Amino acid sequence: MGIIQGKSLKEWRNFLIATVLIIGAASYYQVFFKPKNSLELYQAISFAEDFEEATKLTLEGYENNFKEKDFDYINRIDTSANSISQFTLFEYDEKTYVIMTSPGTERLKVLAVEELPADVRDYFLDLAR
């Protein structure tokens, strides 16, 4: 067949293989090295070498919500988590519900649902701003 738009089949094949490898590596990283639930997040923070490594877990723009003193407390030798819980907030026009879900499971399971009181709702709304 020869040349397709100035490139040989071998060059196109090499390009496609490189592209698939790059996309595959990025996907692998997302699936296996990013925390997927509260338990994995706790482990990632606990095993982080330093505060800078732990802040890589923070969503861009929310870095100020995770302080170095918090990281230091979580990683102290004399402290350990009593429990690890996972919560989701569903916000509507007038109400906010907190849903406690199962941490560390492949699929989320609902453990409890409660409507938040107005003052707690306002706290979380302020936190999101």
C-alpha cells in the first residue's frame, strides 16, 4: 500500500501503539492509584511521605481545606482512626440529606439517611464556597 498521507504503515502502527500505551497507563493510574472511597483515602493520607504528597489528593481549588496540622495529626504515631465513615450530601432547594455509605466496598451501600438541620446545612454550604 505504501504511504498513507505521508506516513508509512509502520509509522502509523507505532503511533497507534504509543497512543494506546499512554492512554492505558493513564487509565491504570486512575483506577489503581487514586483512592476510590474513604478507606482508601485514609490509607493514602496515612502512608503519604509528606504533606505535599498528601495534598496531591486534594481537588484543585480546595487545597486550603486541608491543612498541614491536620495531616500531622492524622499521621501521628500515637493516634489512629477510631472509625472511617463515608458520607454523601444530597442538596435540594430547601433541604440537604446526608447519606452514610459503606467505605471500602466495591459498590456503595446505604447505611443511613438523615435530613440535616439548618445550621449544619449552612455549615456545609459555606464550606463549599
